[in-house]
Amino acid sequence: NSFVIDTIDPSVDTITDDQAGIAFDGADTVEYTLTFSEAVQSVTESDLTVTGAESFSVAHPANSDTATVTVTVADGSTDNVSITVNDSIVDIAGNPLIEVTDNLQTVDTVNPEVVAIADDQDGTAFDGANEVTYTLSFSEAVQSVTKGDLTVTGAESFLVDHTADTDTATVTVTVADDSMDNVSITVNDSIVDIAANPLIEAADNLQTVDTVNPSTIAGAQAVS
């Protein structure tokens, strides 16, 4: 009688993923391909330890040498995704897998915020002081801030100055003439951080304005 001996433990030859850069809000799903040194009986979610993920799923045809793991990364996180392939996986003969871990997938799903909107006008903007300079401070560097990223009301005109990939911007507003409407600035979510996560919108409408000129009232009693 003859019989076959197989005491070779299977191993993971490669763990590759389809995400070339940082996983972020707009690309928060990463698909991994696990390639084994030989066919394994089964791979399920319970055979993997995954951290830095909101959820994940596994696809593996029984008795084959590849598996696909689809990971949705955690929101509000900068922790790398880590996948450990556990020794609960066995080959056709029943030999346990040699465990391996991949933790190279970087993540940034933290949305930038406006931490402060400050201006240089202590009191009411009026004809003699009708220009207000705002400084926008962000929680992290953002790629770009332009006029198209802001909604400004109560202004005759405004300009924006921002150095690419920095965390502050300056907005210079000329207030509307003949108005008592507050200036309002809304910083929109078209602004994105370096990883391309959109900004959490913020608004400031506290700058008071009085550019209404006084006038005489027809028929008023003259003062002698």
C-alpha cells in the first residue's frame, strides 16, 4: 500500500490591494487579493483579523489559492488598515497556514474643519471703514481656497488669498454700500485637505454693517 505525506504548511505568497495611495472619504473601499502558496479549503471573515476598518467581506472559492477581501475603512481615522491572515486557514491536507500580517495601507478619513474665522474690524463697518479682512484658520492644510469656495453676502466685492497646501487663508471684503445687512461668509465643502477629504462647512455672519448715509427729512422744522 502507498500513501501520500503532506506536512508542508501553506503560506501567503502575496497580499496586494487596489489602492495606490491613501484611502480617504472619496475612495474609502480597498480590495485586497490574498494569494496562497497552494489551495486552501476555506477562507471566511473569521479567519482574518482586520483593524482600521468599518466593515469587511471575504470571497473565496472553496479549495482554491486566492481570496478577495473588500474593506471599508473607518471614518474619521488616520490609522492604517491592518489585515492578519490567521492559522485557522488550512490546506487540502489540513495543514495550518503560516500567519502573516499586512498593515501598509495608509488611511486619512478625517475631514478638515474651520477652527476660527477672525476679522480686523472691532466695530460696525461703515463708509469710512468699509473693508474687512478675515483670516480663516483650518484644522489642517487644505489644497486650495478660491472665491468659488466661499459664499459671501452683504459685500460689494471680495478677494481671497491662500497659499496652496497651507492651513490659513485671507478674505478681504468690501462691504455693500447703503446697507445695514451683516456680512456673512460661508466656507464651503468644495475645499479639501491634502488627502482630498471635504471640509465641514462653517459660516460667520457676525460682522455688523451700517453704510446708510444720513439725509435730511423734507418738511422738518428748521432749528433756529
